[in-house]
Amino acid sequence: MNASGTETSGTAIFSLPCLSVVVANYNQAHYLPGTLEELENQSVRPLEVIVVDDASTDDSRAVVEDFIATYSYVRLVQQEKNLGVNATFNRGLEEAAGDYVYFFSADDHVTPDFAKTYLSLLARHPRAAFCFSNPAEIPGEGGKRRDFSLFISDTPRALSGPEMIQLLSRSFFTFTSNSVVYRRDALMETGGHPEALDWQADWFVNHVLAFRHGACYLPGVYCPTRVLGGSFSAQGLADTGEQKMRVLRALDLLRQEAFADVAPAFREAGVLPEMSLRAVAWAAASPAHRGYLSAKLLRRACAFSLWSLFRPLLPHPARRFARWLFAGLTCRWRSELRGGSGSRAES
């Protein structure tokens, strides 16, 4: 990369696209200084950092205003009342001016090369709706980081919509929301994060975009997330009635005209917002939703439910080995992808 913000690859020279970072904040003033410093220290700085404050009652506003006094690319958007994380992200999406947008919780982290690495790959594959990477967790305050490889590819890669169907039908993983950088116009076309889905909104949007436009994958870890007890999604998953409602709402959306183009891809891949036998039972018990079920989905739900029983009993290295072993079962498909589709990204 040269000083003008361009990259060279062989004889090709291209400019990196612009990135807007939306920081969702609610009463996390103690995390904001570290978050904003990490974004300031990027090897390629974002076009803008938009802190959307969801009616915090702590001193979050004062913290952000201190940064704004020094860094003009940081700005604060305040919501008059607490609307929740999806409404907060959607407000940031409306405010964003960049080609790409990243949604960042105030207590998460990014590596110094996060923006440069993501934007470099996306610049080579502008049709992809988003880029994602391997997840990592930091337990509590200052816990040791644990990395989780998705074993999709050893090198950066662009995957078309049909290739994403194949990948998701052969693998058990979800796109960790804090590791996704979106092409803004593609996300805007979907209407942003569907607020009625609450903690299932990012699952739905990510699959729609992956099947509709394809996505890019980075094999490293660039966005480790802090895991705290009582999180928004953890509370929702623990409430059976609430979770059932969100799963069926997601299937309802797939019956709408706006998503008619990708509904068959969801069924072909055999995916559910919650891959479990209870979610299959919820759909089977509903005349409006049982048509979504398939033999593939049932097999996948059985396999994942079995794995979920044994996973807590295994130490982290054993779980990693099991994921690697399962990924090896699809090595033939991955080899065909490398050689046949021509979608391999430049490293």
C-alpha cells in the first residue's frame, strides 16, 4: 500500500474503498476510550466512526465528545430513548457515508490491521456483500483469548452465492456478527437489520446477503469479541418462548416477496436460526412453517444436536480437533472450489 491509500497487485492499481464504523453504545462509557483508540490506531483509518448512543445514562456522551475534540472523523448520534441494538445499528447504517460499514459494540476489539485487511480483499471482489473472518472470544474482563478456526480455506477467498449454499450445507457455523464488514448498498437493499427478529436479525441478514451476492472470507482473527454473562443474545436464547417466536418470524420473512429470490437457497442449504431438534419441532408443529422442513435439515439438526451434547464435555483443543476433522470430510469440495470456480482471492 502506498501513501495515497491505494494498493498494487502485480500491474493492477486500485484505491481502497471507504469504511464507516458504527459503534453501538449503551452505558459502556468505561469501554469507549479503548474502543476509539483501537479504531484510531488502524493502519488504514476508517472514513468515519459514528457512535450511536442508545440513550445512555452514564457519562458516555462526555467520553465521546472528548474524542471528537481531537479527532474530527468521530461523531456522536444520540437516540432520545432506548430502542435496542438493531435500531441502533440501523440508525448508524442510515448515517453512514462509506462504501462499507462495520457494526462494532463498544466492548469488542479489532486488531490494528483489521480495516486494511478487510478492505483490501473487498476491493478485489466488489460484488461480495460482506467479508467475514474467524471468530475469537475473550472471556470476561481480561480473560485469555480463544480462537476458533472455521477451516474454510487457508487463504483469503471470495465465494459466490451458489458456493455459499454449498459451504453452509456442509458446515456448522454462523457468521459471528462482530466479524462482518458489509457492503453498505447491499445491506440497505435488505432494509438493514430486521428489528422484529431481535437477536436473530444478524443471522437472517447475513444469510440473505451470502446467498444473494456471495461473501469474502479471511482465515485469520481480526475481531475478537468479549463474552460477558447476561448478553442480549444469551438472554434471548435462554427464553424458550421468545426464541421460538424469533425462529418462526425468520421463516415468515422468507415467505415475503422481498426475499423470494433467496428463500429456496435457505431451504437448499438446510439452515435454521437455531440448528436444533426443538427448532425443527417448532416448525413442524406450525402448518404455516412445516413446508420449510426437509430431510437434509432434519439430518443436520440431529447431527448438530448430538454434537451440542458432547461439546461441553470436551476441552478446547479436543473441540478444535473435532472441527478440523469434520472440515476434512469436505476437503474434496474445497479442492474443487480452489481449482474449478476461479474465485480464489489474491493473498
